[in-house]
Amino acid sequence: MVRAFGHVLRPYPARDIPAGTMVDLPGRGPLFVTDSGPRDAPVVFLLHSVLTTGLLCWYPVIPELNKRYRVITLDQRWHGRGIRSPEFSLDDCADDVVALADELGIDRFTAAGFSMGGGIAQLVWRRHPQRVTGLVLCSTGPYFSTRDPRLRAQSRRTGRVLTAVDKLLPRPRVGRLDDTSVHTTVWAMRQFLSTPLSHMGHFGDGLGVFDSREWLAEIDVPTSVVVSTRDRVVEPARQELLVDGIAGARRFEVDGGHACCVLGAQWFIPPFIEAVDAASEVSIEA
């Protein structure tokens, strides 16, 4: 707890954050996207965790990845400037990734996901296997705790409470979301507040129906699993199910908790970059 509090007070600095733009996916809707790095380099889609945005989850790793990868981030449905839709499902989020790849003229790519994004990455492979060259799965598992009906009901109750709270929270103006001249904590809080907390129940339902255990062994692309050893949200034992269940999966370890991609990013970045390189190198050799 003390360690995490220290990271909040002294966050990993927001620097070299790529500019983004709104992209309208035909038949789906508009969403916020960043596209950075060499255009002729291998492509990595970074898929974010629940209640964050593409940039808030991934801003620490982007400058390092940009040295040799083309990096795409996107705000998933109802997160940040993501698509507003009647329902929230990880299947739709996975299909949005491929629709965006089509719009950007990208044929094949590595899908890297953190927590919720790890579930989305698995579904991108499941629903569009011909598009995915590799997977990097971080602080995630083959299912989420909200698959438990009791926890899903609790998530709905929390969502109802947060609906009232959400009305009292300041909604950052769109232009301010792109202002990185302020202190990193201010920038990060604006990113966080751009996702309506009132949708927590919907997010819980979307996460709750995800379960890849029946088809995990079918994953046939190079896969790296980044295990956060201090994680109390997706416990390490559940993360290890991916290592054990995916043939040839390579394990990487980070000494951090569930928000280690940002809180303690200095420990997350090295193993994550290794994990991306491993999936890409195996993919190229194959």
C-alpha cells in the first residue's frame, strides 16, 4: 500500500505521448486512436484495462516500443473517447480492434492486452485468428472474477451507486484530455474521469461472460504472459493458467500489483518489452 501511494504521489512522467485522432469505424462508431512509430515496422495493438483509456494504461511503454514497433492504442467502448453503444461486450471490443486495423490498412499484428485488454486480445485471436501474429497477455487470465454471479450482482450495485457519484464528478473537456503540459497526476486524473463510472455494472457484466478455458489450448500463435506477482485483483495463480494452458507460452515476471503498467512502470517496462520482442521474434522465425 505504501509503495502504491508513493507511485501516485510521484507518477511515472507522461512524456513523448503520441497525438491522437478520432476515427470513425463504419457501422460501429467513432473512437479515439493513436498511431505512432515507424510505419514499416511490425504492428502492436495495445489494449487497455477496465476504467482506463488507451493512453492512461499504456503511456509509459509507448516511447520504448516506438523504437522498433508501430504502436496503436484505442479507447474501448464506453472508456474515454470510445464508441458509445447500447451494450458493452468484450466480443464487440475485439471486433472493434480488427475494424480499426482494416481502417488503418493493417493486415496482421500482435495484440497486447492488460487485464481486461488481455481478455480482449484472446478474443481477437479467437474471432479473427488470421489477423493475429502473436499475443502478449499481462496481469490477466482466462476468466475474470465477475464471472461469479454474486460478484456480478455486486458490480451492478456498485454501478448504481456510482451513477449518483458520477453526476457529481467533473467531466473533463475533450481538449484538456490531450494537454500533457500539466502535471502527470492531473493529466492522468482527466483521463480517468473521461470514463463514466456509472457504467461499472455494464463493465462487470461484459467481463463476467468471458471465459477462454475451453479453447485456450487452441491458441497457436507465439504468446508471452507477463505475470504481476503482487496482484490482488487477478491473482498470480489465475495468470499462470495462461502459461500452462497455451502451448509454448513464455512467462515473464514483474514485481508489481494490478496497476503495475503505470504504478511502478519502471519495473513493468523491461519485462513487457522483452515479452513483445519474444512474441515478435518467434513469429518472424516461424
